Amino acid sequence: MYSDAEPSGRRVPTLVQLCQRVAGVNVDCINSLGDELRYDLVKPILERCSTDQLLRLEHASPHLQKDTPEIWRDLCFRKYPSEVERHAVEAVQEPESWKDHYFMLKEAEAKRIEEVGSRLRSQRMEAEERKKEREVKLTDRVPEPKRQRSGGWGGNLQPKTLFQKTRTEASKLQKTIYNSRIIPPMPGARNYRVLPERPSAALPPVPSNQTSRVTVNTVVHRRPLLVSTPSPTTLSSLSRPTPPPLSTSSSSHSLSPPMTSPIASRPPSTISFQSKSPLLPSSASSTVLHESRPFKSPKPMKKDPMSSLFVPKHRAHSQRPV
Amino acid sequence: MTDVEIRNEPKDSDWVRITSTDGFSYLVRRKVANVSGTMRNMLDTTSNYAEAVTKTCPAVNRHSRGIIAEKLVEYMCFKAHYETVGPKEDIPVSDYMERVPPEIVLELLLAADYQEM
């Protein structure tokens, strides 16, 4: 192929090879291969062509056509790799003309793409249509009048008289407005007594889980009787030892004097209260006997009835601190 | 076709003429002309070709334009030069390729094939 004199360690490509290379690069400039060029000379050029170029060159130089099937075959395999597998696995008989085979494959693919495209298009249209239906539309029609309030289902047998109508209305009103909410006693909820206590009644039971600073001691409270019926002599003997410590303690504690404050659970306390009055005349009415334990005023017994309106039914909705 | 130098023994440093149909001729050293297998045969003095005697040979057997002959000669010089170059040097093939205009490349291909180059 090239001249026999091989250069030392280097090969200058032959002019033929160089020409083939240059022509291959400029394949789109080539219009025709002419009549004189043999197939084996131009084969490298043809291998670099695209299908259109190949067609053109074949047409211009018909003498090449008998040799081109192998090029078409290569083109088929390059463009449709699935064909390679098909021919390798199934040992399919070689088509008569690879060129025709190529174009057949091309058409099949185009059809497939067209099908898929049209399917996508129709799906898209459908989606758009559905979307449009849900849009807000301008219309002239008046919306349907609302259905009558469950009236006349069975058919009113008689039209109601005015008196009957007012009665039903009034009863409805009564139910909604005038009924105060009755709080049913929930299991485990605190039992709040909201009505005022009668003096003689027992004190309300104190909830055990109360962690406030108030220490409430249930005491039996008897109103001090400021009547001087008991004999002062016997009582004074009883109470004599007590006053001095009591006086100090009482004076140190100054309390607002509601009579309902708890006091020590000593029955003699009432009596000593009474006896104390001559001892401490100044603070007689104001001081209240109590134990030396510190305490704070408990919850007031009398409750505002209006406050019941806002007590939530369920403990969960209550905003009171737990 | 034109005057030649007659030597008894061809040497590589001899000049030979390469002609084209449209009147162009190129003078090259024999060594260079021998790059082409065909030309070497033609110019071989052992044979009795007229070309050998006259030391001229046409570039192509049929029509070949001057430009083709020129490119052939150019290639021959290129190759003859780089044949002898050491292995370290790169051969600027692309340079030569750039100098070949695509318009003549097919003719050149034909001529090259004929010349066994």
C-alpha cells in the first residue's frame, strides 16, 4: 500500500490514506464520487456518510451500489441497536436489501412515535377538559332556592295557624336561649358547688389533689355565741392558762375578720373566744382564734351564679390551671 | 517533452521532471520521485521505458491538471523528508492535510492510487 521504504520507526501515511481522510472530513461537500473511483478507494468515505449523503452518492455513482449493502447494514445497526440483538439472537435471515430494511425500520419508528405522541396529546386534552369543568364559570342562571327546612316531608296535613306557629317558635327560642347549661357531673372531675352554702351545712369537701398554698383544714365551726350564759367562774378556770399564749399568737397574726374563717378544732376555742374578750378588749371583735399553723384564706363559699355560665362542660376545654 | 539532462547512471541526486497535461512540469530529485512506486518503475533505467530515457514522466496516465501534479509532488517531498526524520519528531500530517483543498481531493485520490503513493 505504501512505498516499501519504511522510515525508521515512523510511518508517513500514504497519499491515498490522506486523501481518504480529507474527503471523509468533507463528506458533505462531495456531490459525486464520479465514475472512476473504485469502491475500495471510497469505502472509508462512505462509511462516514449519513444516510442522506449515502443515498445521494449512490445515486450519482450507480456503479457503487452493488457494494453498498454492507454500509447500509452498518447504518441499520448503528441507528437501531435492537436490530443487532434481533439478528444476533434469532439468526434472522438477512434481508434482501439492507437499504430497504433500513427505511422500513425508520418508518416503523416514526409511526410508533406518532402513536405515542397522539396518545399523550389526547390525555393532555382530557386533563385540560376536566380542569375546565371545575373552573368557575360565568352564568346567568339563579341558583336553586334552598330547600325548605325539613318541612313537608310527610306533607303538612294542615297548614299551621298563627297561634301554633308562634308556639313552636317560642318553644324553639326557649330551648336555645333560656336554658342554662347544666353541667353534668363528670366522673373524676372536681365537684364544684356553686350555690351558696347554708351556714349550718358542712363545709364542702376539699379536693385532695390541691397543691396550692392554701392549707385548708376542715373544721367544725360553731358560731361564737356572744352570750354570757355559761358561768364565768368555771370557764375562766379552764381558760386561764390558755390566754397568755393565745394572746401573743393572736396578736401576731392579724387577719381580716370574716367569721367564716377556719378556726382551731377545739370546742373550747369558742368559749375561750368569749373569755378573751375581757382580756383583750381592743381586738376582741377582730381577732379570730386559730391554731399557730400558717394558713391562707380558703376559697369563698359564696359563688357568683353567673360564673357558672363560663365553666366548660369538659375538663379538656377548661383553661384553668391544672 | 522538454529538454532533459542525460546521465549515464542515475543517481539519487538527479533531477527528473514530472509533467502534467496542461503544460506544467516539476523538477524533483530522483529520490523524491521514487516515493511513487509507479514513477520509480517508469524512471528505472534498467527498463526501456521512454520515460526512463527521457527522465520525464507524466503525473497521471490520462488527464491530470497541473494542480494535481503539484499536490503529488508536494506529497512526495513531504514524505521523502519525513521518512528520514528520527522517531522523536512528530510528523505534521495535519499540516499537509490542511494544504489539500477538498475540491481536488477526489482527483488527488485517484492520482495517488494510480501512482501507488
